[in-house]
Amino acid sequence: MYTPLKSYQVIISLLKQNNIRHLVLSAGTRNIPFVQSVENDSFFVCYSVVDERSAAYMALGMSLRLNEPVVISCTSSTATCNYFPAIAEAYHQGGQLIVLTSDRNPALLNQREDQMIDQVGMYGNFVKKCVNLPIINTDEDLWFCERLVNEAIISTYQHGKGPVQINIPMLSYYSRCNEPDLLNARKIDLYSYETPAKEWKSCAEILNSKKRIMIICGQNNYTSPELNNLLKLFGEKYKNVLLAEYMSNIEVEDAINPFLPFDTHTLSSKAFADFLPEIVISLGTNVMSGIKAQLRQKSGRFEHWGVEESGNVVDMYKSLTKVFECSQEYFLRYFIENASEEEKDNEYLCKVKNFVEDIEIPELPYSNNTVIRKLAAQIPDHSILHLSINNSIRIVNYCGLPNRTIKVYSNIGTHGIDGCLSSFIGQAVTSDRLSFLIIGDLSFFYDMGAMRIRHIPKTARILMVNNYGGGEFHYSTTLAIDPTMDLHTSAAHTTEAKGWVESVGFKYFAVHNDAEFDEAMRVFLDNTSDSPIFIEAFSDMEIDATNTHKMERFNLRETTNEGIKRVVKEKIVSKVGYKTIDNIINKLK
């Protein structure tokens, strides 16, 4: 029988799945749920040592002798302090101690709660990793807890062996161990260059057995010719779907940009179920498109294999089962070489491709959509394109580039507006080709001091969409819902860039309609200009947002029931407004 406390159930489940059997237990109250659970489980070998200092040293001796992790567990407060000497020794000897420190309700820290000190990070640099588990009340808490415990266990042997701390807060330890079944926590395995060949081989067998494989390429600022070639060869072997946003800089022409087809505004979650893969393989770093949200909503229904050269546990789709600590090229090469000789069917690939081919970009009236779309369609091969955030990223990936030779950059690691212009200038000065920046007014004015940098090359081309505020907030909501948003949220303004831009030597064009933009573009794309060029395209936040939603709605895919619900909701809102609906809901509460 096991404790009903989910955090301890996760720990016990993952200890068993990782074949960690030896536990040195010290008497106390806070760890009663754990002790009672493991002492009645025949899998574990339990040792009782009351003195925590001795318990930790004994566990260290066992770990060094057995060459495997050993668990120590105690109650809260000063009991945890007594582990410190042995942990320091374990750090210097490479002893694999898994230190379970039971804790109390975090809200009571420094509130004169008895037997409570700040235990998080208490062992400092003498542990390879410290994780503080959440108190589990929701599925999100459970996912977080599973990930943290996996990270801690992996850290006992990754990049050298050593001790780790897992701190376990709880509201109360007064609960009977009356759960007959142990929660089956999701185990995350690590594979590296040093992993035994038979374990890599087992992965190849799994991959060869799957019919619905999806590779998702996140941001890559550099992709080698070898990587692009390997992606093509992998596709020939496995008939997988290859999704690659433009920020991935993958130069495989068959790659599918997931932005518009798989966005949550264009494809409902229920409709996405038809395209759900069996295995997702992630390459690169950040992913901006709606495929991330789609997969998170289906977590647990597929496997995620993350290729992370750092070896970090990055569970962006909440379904991570394997981390491959190797280069992207090594990963692809291995599985190409170990692919089954049997020809795979391409039913899944064709299904996705047929769906994507039906996506259309409607003609829209003048707005940020039209100017960005027109520029994106005409960017010369092998140029540099820097996208600031939100709208510029969204619209370029929605509407498409001429080909994948264009190098696309964006500060999506932190997704902030503060340095887009400066970063672009850094990229432009290192290239002899035309370099383009698409940026919004708030982002530009935030970083406008960068325009004074005297090294800006004459090949720099900047398109600034000035809709007099943060248009992204009009996209995510409407004035009908938040009629005062322009005061502070959207930060509406009346500023224009002309004077500043011209004073620092840029050739300047102001455009207010399609005809003016087309005229300016003839000069903008001329690579013989003797100065950098700046276009300020004026638009309206509400019109911009409306047109983007029109583009998404034009390609909407949803089930019949979902469509009926959406239409009914829209009819009600159009008749009575959001404010009336909110008032009704508040009265019902």
C-alpha cells in the first residue's frame, strides 16, 4: 500500500523504474508517508539509521561500493542539516546520493512554524542539482513534479556522478498508506555518445515500428549543409513529416511551415487529432507556432524525443520520454544507418501534405498584413531577414518566403522587444548582402538609439509598421472586451520616425496604402543604393488585427459540433456584447 501523496508516489515510481533499490531511512514525522510506502514494497532494500549524519555517510559508502545511486530520507528542519558533511564528501568523490528532504507547507516559511527552515538549495554547490517539488493539485503540478524528479535522477550520472537534492513540501503527513496502486510516472531516459549500443539499438527498433513520425525543427541560427542533407535522407527512410518554421533556417524545400495550418486559430484541437503523430522528434530550440499548443493539449498520447546537445531536459510538449545528448547530425545519421530495409508507407506524410496544400492566403485590404506579405514575397535569395516579435513573426510565417535560402533571425529566446533593432544591425554588418528588418513601432522606438551606430551598412533595409501602438494586444483581444486598452496596455501614441531616421542618414519613405508601398519597394530592393533605406508603413491596430483573424478564419478547420458552438457564441456576443455576458456570469456566481 502506498501514500496518497502524489509527489512521493512520483518519486517511488521513478526510483523503481530506474532500478534504484537501496534506501537509508532516518526516523521522523515528515517522511512517514515515504517510509511507510517503501518499507512494505519488496522491491526496495531499506536500512534504518537514526543519526542523519551517519545515515548519509553510510549511504555514501554504499553508493561508492555499488557504483549506483543510493537514497537517503529524513524529516524537515535541522535533520536535513546533518546530511551536509556526507554530501560534501559525495560531491568530491562522485557519490550518487539522492537526498530526499521532507518539508512543510511553503506558505509557512518564516512564519514561526515549528520544525521548519529554508531547505531549498541549502546544500549549495555541493549538489549537482536541487529541485523543489510542487504540491500536486492539478495535472500541471503532476507534469512539473515528474519532470523535476526525472531531472534530479538524470543529474546523478550526467556530466559526472554526484549527489542531488529533492525537496518535498507537503501540507500534511497525516495520511494513511491505503493506495493499493502506485502512480505510473513518466520516465525520461538520457542517451549520449557513451550510452551502450544496445540501448541506442532499442530506440531504432521503436522508431522503425512507427508509422506517424513528426520532426519539428525549432530555431537554428546556423544549419550545416550536412544537417539539411541528413534531414532529406531521414525523410526518404522514415516518410516522416518535417515541420520547420523559417527561424529554423532549415534548407529543405519539402519542409512544411506549421504556422498557419496548425495554429490553434485555424485548426481545432479535435480536428488536430487526425494528424497526431506517434513520435515527435524535436531539433533546434524555440518553437513559436501553434503546433506547440496543439501537442500540449494531447500530452501523453505520443512520445517526444528531444535532441539536446546540452543534455537538458526540455519537455516543451509535456510528453518527453527520451533526451538525446548529441548533435543533430549524429542523431539523424545514426537512425538513417539503422533504418529498416522495409519500405515505409507514406500515408501519414501524404495526409498532412494534402491538408497543408489546401491552405490559402486571402486577398486583404491594406494593413500590416499586406505590406509584410509583399515584402516577404520579394526578398532576394540568400538575404538576411530579422523579424522582431509577434506580428512580424506571425505574418511572415503565415504568408511565406520565396525559398529557404533566406537566413531568418529573431530574438525569440526571451521574446522581448528591447533589442531587435540592435541585433539586426549586428547581423547586417557581418553580411555583404541585402539585410532586412521587419519591426513594429513600439519595438523600434524602444531601441531607436541603435540607429546612431555608425557601422550600419548601406545594405540595411528596415520596414517599420507604425500602427501607433502595441497591435498585438488588439490581436489577442478587442476594444469591445477592453475598451480602455489603448491607454496603457497597447500604449497608443502619435510618434513617427521620419525626423530621427533621416537625421542619421537613412533614405526614408512614408506609405499609407498599397500603391505607395509598391512605389517605395522599387527603391527598397535596389542593392545599388548609396545609403540604408527605411520604410514607415502606417496602419491601424484594429484593422491589422481584424485582417489577421480573417486570414486565420479563411482556413479554419473544425468539427461540425465545434463549428455550431462557435457560431452560436459569436451570435450571442454580437447581440448582447461581452459586458452583458460578464454581468450575467457574475450574477450566476
